Amino acid sequence: MSETVSPSRRGRLLRFTAALTVLLAVAGYVAVRYVSGDSGPPRCTARAADASGGDVPSYEMSPEQAANAATISAVGTTRGMPERAVTIALATALQESALRNIDHGDRDSVGLFQQRPSKGWGTVEQILDPVYSAGKFYAGLAEVPGYSRLPLTEAAQRVQRSGFPQAYAKHEPDATLLSAALTGRAAATLTCTGASDGEPGDPAKVRTALARAFGPEVLPGTAGADPAAEGGEAGGQTGGQADGGGQADAKGPAEVAVPVGASDSARGWELAHWAVAHSADLRIAEVSVGNRVWSAAKSEEGWRKTEGQSGPEKSAANDVRMRIAQ
């Protein structure tokens, strides 16, 4: 006599079979990615400069977020603002937009800092330019007496006039970590990983982005408009091929070189971290500074020591070289 399977038992068997199928599919997906060397979507990580060997604080973000954070930092230092100001700006953008340049928000708020055209921050087009919006934030912060001594949330609120002024405080640890890396104070602490899409880059776009974020003086022999113009327009094509312009080489990527004084290590790392943060959108294949190098091809290894060099004293200067994918 055959045994009749009850409906409840049949349901359990079906659920077990479905769960097993899902697990096998996930295992197969992971195995394929491991064999192919695919490490997943590109990600950027900033880590604290801590050599204690314990758990090191870090902040992980997308390449878009990293590029926006690097722009915010560069605009601040170019204006002569201290690291504390950069921390305040980054914490504000983390709260307002999660470091994403969004075209929507509460009422007519847009951009990294959710600035409102109706409140005199500028046009929508201007505010959606990260260089412009960061510049407007710093201009407001500079008018706050003693902002560097104020609690972060109070300093940010004096500029933003937010309905939730205490919300900025929770982002201070991450913003402090990011500002240390992006201002260059903490060397070799920002890296990005992920496969390149193989698209070529354009050295002229890299030079333009550098001039807009850091000012035209960042590259010798460059000419052009104010990189942080209130109108939010690009600073134009900056410079020619000589003195840091870089020139395409049939045997490899083009290169953009930025001269940095031998004694200004922080400046070198500021530029190097900016380049890595923008490596995805500007197609920067490799960045070198001092005796360290980061490359998209070996991005999982982070900042590596240059072969044949054992310390900073082996490097002639802190010049930053950016090799562009071709």
C-alpha cells in the first residue's frame, strides 16, 4: 500500500527544495566571481592612520561619494580653510546628501549640501556643481565667528539653518577620518578597489578637474578662468602638454604630473588621494607619490612601495604623477 504524503509535509519539502536551490545558486555565483577575479562593485575606503595593530576605524563609500568628498576637501584647502573646516563641511554633506550630488530634496533643496535656490544659494545648475556648492558652504562658514572652536553641529547649523540641527553631530567621527585623509595629513589612507571598465581617459579632463578643485596654480604654465567661479562654470582647458600637462605615449597611458615641494608631504598626499578618489570618473589608471604607488590593476593591494625604494628619502620630491588609461 503506497504512503500518502500529507499537504504539510509536501509544503516542507517544497520549501526545503527552494531553499537548497537558492543556496546552490549563491554558491555558484560566488565561485564564478572568485575564479574570474571579480571583487564586486568598485568601493573606496578611508582608514585612520593607526599603526597600533588593533581595529583601525574606516569609512567605506562608493567612487561617486569619494570623488565628491575629495572635491569638498580640495575646495576648502584651496581657500585656505583649516582641516577643521573641511571636517565640518564633510559632516554637513554626509548628513544632507550622504555625499551624493542629488537633484532633489526638501522643497527646492538640491546638491551635496541641499542648498535652496529660493534662499539665495544660487541657481539649480550652480548648486549642482560640487565645486560651486562647496565654495558657497565655506564662504558661509568663514563668516561664523570662531567656527573652529564651536561644536561641529553648531558651526554647521550656523551655515545651513537646518530643521534638524543636532543631526550633524553623528557624522563627526567619519568626517574627521575623511578630512585627515583628504587633506593629506594621514598618508596612504585612502584607496579604491574594483575592476576598471576599460574606457580610456583624457588628460585634458584631469587637468581641468585639478584646476577647478585646486585652482589654476596647481599646474605650472596653466591659464584659464577662476576654477571656483560663482557661476559654477568649468575653468576651461588648463595648460598645454609641457610642465605637468602630460602627453599621450603610444606605448602606454598618458600622464599628468603635479609638482609638489620636497618638504610638503601633506600636499602630495592630498593630491594623490584626490586622484584615487577620482580614478573611476576620470579614468586614472595609476597614481604615484614619493615612494608609493596605487594602480587600478592592483587596487586590492592599496598603496604599494615603489620597487627599488626603501623609504621617503629615496624620493626626490613629493611630486604626484597620474597615469591616464588609454
